[in-house]
Amino acid sequence: MITQGARITGLCPECRATLVYEVGQWIERGVLWWGSEGGCGRCAHGWCERNQGPVVTPEWVRQALLTAHGAARLSLADARTGLVPVLRALRAAEDLTIAAARARAAELAGTGLVGTLVEMESLARALRDRGVAVAVGPAAGTPRRGRLRPPDAVQRGRNVEGG
């Protein structure tokens, strides 16, 4: 099972105590999932949420994982790979238009695709299922960025820490 998680802390909006929760991504039965859960140690403020699919993973969750673990790069293992199986796999995995799939395929064939490890492993499985040889590894040149703040819509005052 491929999984990654990170810890986020900040101030509780109810009582201003320290708020701690975990965010993560994982692959379950071939589907990419994300989730966040946690709560305040002093009051009853808390939550648990999870959803599936690479498009619905909130950017603040992705950034927490990238900060904690660094980015992963998905690249073609064989430069002679045909375009058709790559396009089919990308369109099916990411629900892309032909134009968007062509752009992603060009990026994959060039510098490779970069994202969280779980995202890249999920996409790698879709490509391998279509007979496309790919490799996933650390993305050189994409160091961890230190502390990040999720958007205000998530929660004012939370900071991201590697976990």
C-alpha cells in the first residue's frame, strides 16, 4: 500500500488552544484517496473527512505532503514508448480532454510529471496497466519548502509541519 501523511497544527477557532490533525493520501483498491482528521485537545472542535480522486485532493493537503516528504517524479522508462497508450491511460486516469492529455504526455516524455508520491504511484499504475513502462522516484530540484499555511477557507492560523 502506498500512503503518505503529514501533521498540521494551529490555533483552534473555538478556544484558541493548539489544534492538531493529520492529512494524508493513499491508494485503496486502485483508487487515490485523501483525508484529514483531528481536533482540539481542550474543546470539542474536531472533524474527519475523506474523499477520492486526484482532482479533488485539496491543494493545502497536497502542499502539506510535499512539504513533509518532497515531490516525486513520474517518467517514461523507455523513450521509444508510443503516444497512443500514454494518451489512453492519461485520459482514463485523469478524465482529460485530448488536448490536455497531449500536454501531459509531452510533459511525461520530457521532464516527467511531478506531484506527491501517492499521486505519481496512482498514475504509474494506470500507465502500467496500459503497457507503458514508467519509473517513479524523487524529484530532484524540488526540495521541501519548510512551513506552509493552508488557505483561510480551511482554517485561519494553521501551519503545516512535516510529520
